[in-house]
Amino acid sequence: MPVKLNAPVAGELLPVPGVLLGTAEAGIKRTSRKDLLVVTLDEGATVAGVFTLNRFCAAPVTVAKAHLASGKPVRALVVNTGNANAGTGEQGVAAARATCEALATLLACAPEQVLPYSTGVIMEQLPADKIVAGLPQAVSGLKADNWFDAAHAIMTTDIVAKAVSRRVAIAGKTVTVTGMAKGSGMIHPNMATMLGYIATDAAIPQPMLQEMVKAAADASFNCITVDGDTSTNDALMLIATGKSGAAVGPAERAAMQAAISEVAIHLAQGIVRDGEGATKFMTIRVEGGRDSAECKQIAYAVAHSPLVKTAFFASDPNLGRILAAIGYAGVADLDVQRLRLYLDDVLVAENGGRAASYREEDGQRVMKQEDITVRVALGRGDASATVWTCDFSYDYVKINASYRS
């Protein structure tokens, strides 16, 4: 079960004026489940996004980036689950374009004004005919207060849907920020390893919006890992409709960025808490580094280690595994004599080995918790970085061994 992750409450997900959402059961992989989402945007909305850096990026990523680059205002997004349309060659690109063309016809806009997204099994051809057949149902169900159903429609191996809303005062007006994301496995940042959509009714010019979505990703989805696998399909999109009348300029930017990043962090941590088979949520904080890059490098070495992750699953304070991961992280001039390692408030290691004050029962107490902080103090500077991860359980193997069945 997810680690201290509550499902969203429909009534707490705030509509964003200028955004409508509709879902459908297209039967892409399974019947009797919502697996298709259409999001429409009013004229005047601005859209920005960041995408996976996996060189085998999926066909919808290729098409979405091309459509964004066309300069035509985005009017709709179409998202399917059950099939990633990745590793599908030109046929996959043609299928992604066909879904855009079909939705564009229904909405009376140009195909380049539609952005496609897919998630699911890789290297299987997208059943575009099922998506096209399901689009009228999704369009007919478009409504503003549909974030709850939308968050469920984009799930794959997720157990809990992920969606949240916040409000912030901008230029004397109340602005809404609502977001949703899907993700549970194949999670490792190289932008963000999931699908995520955040919308606000603030007015934000596109160049600033692009900078803000990158900053939000760096503070959230680029700080998570479940299994170290960077997906082929990931995208984080930020939409600003301007319907609130609150214009974001230099004076308002920090407050707006904080609200967007808060939503992104909530969603990103939700992905880790819902990591495939997860039983523990771990915060890996590395501080006292010369720069944030080396801090993050060490944090990821710890977060990615299967030996560390399985020890946490077993609640086994086999903490030499953490020291080993720090040591192979690649910081060549690291002085291990100056390093201190903590589990929550328990000092585990210092002066190159076990701390004199450390007792096994103290480590055991912390390891049994569902939320655990690993803090590494390098003692070589003022920089820091934080990464969120989860443990590896038997269920992670079961889920991924049976993913296509």
C-alpha cells in the first residue's frame, strides 16, 4: 500500500477557469476503466512543458514538442493510458498525429493545437482506432470540475490517484493552481519521470511560463527516484489561462513560482509514496557540500542502491551499505573522516566509521518507521540537496514481472 498517501478528495480539487476535462473508457488495454482524457483550453491560454531526455523518447513526446514549437496556441491535450506508443517508429508517430487530427476535427481547431501524451507498455503499437472512437465520449463529458476523474484516467500501476489544489494571492486577486500526475514505477528524473499537468488561472507570458515549469520540475520531479529508470514518455506541462485577471510580472513571480512548485512537490512526493511496492518513504538530504551537484550526486547514489533500499524494506540497520554508496558516488576528494551520517536524529557514523554513541537499537527504531530521513553531512562547504525515494519490496518485482499480463 502507498506510504502515508491519501487519495484526493473530489470536492477539494478546485476548477481552473478556462480548463475543461473529459474522460472516456476506450478499452486501450482493459475494458471498464477510464483510460482516455481530453483537456481543452480557452483561447488566450499559454502552455509550457518539459519532457523526458530519454533518447528513445515516445512518439507522443516527439509530436507534442513539434506542436509546441509550431507557435500555434494550444487548445487541447489528449492523454491515453495502457499503451506508451514508445519504440514504435514512424507508425507510432503517425498514430499520435492521427489522434491529434481526430480531436482537432471535433474541436474545430488545427491538429498542431493539440498535444498528445501516452503512458503504458513500451514497444507495442498504439491502437489509435480505439482512441479516436473514444474521443467523442470524452469531449461530450468536458467540464471544469472533473480533475478527480481525470487524475484516475491517467493512472497505470498507480494505486492512488495524485491531484491537489492551492490558492495564492497575486496582484490583489485570488489565483487557483490545480495539478495532477501519474507515476509509480520507471521513476528517475531526467526531467521528471511521469506525466504531470498543472494549471492556473493567472496570466503568465509564455517565456516566463517555460522558466517556471523548469524551476518547478527541478524542485520536485527532478528530486525523486523509485527505481533509477528514466521513462520514455514523461512530460510536465504548465498551463496559464489568465481567467483570474491576475497578471504575473517580476513583482509577482516569486509568489506564483512558490505556489506552482508547492503543487509540483506534493505530486512528486506522492509518486514516491505510491512507488511500486513501496513500504517506506525516505528523504535523503546531503548537506555541507561544495556545490549542489555533488550533494545530489551522493544523494542519488544512496537512493538508487538496491542494497540500501532492500535494507530499508527489511527495517535492517545494515547502515554500512549507505557508507558504501556514499563512497562510490564519484566525489573523488571526499574526506570520509569529516563526514557524519544520521538516521533522523541518530548519529550513525563519524570519523570514518561507526559513531561511538551509536546503538543498534536506535537504528532499528528509526528503520521501522514509514517516513525516514537519511542525513549526510559532508563538512566541506555550504551547499545541500534533497532527494526523495522509497524502498524495494517483494511486490516491486511482482508488479514489474507481471506488468504486461
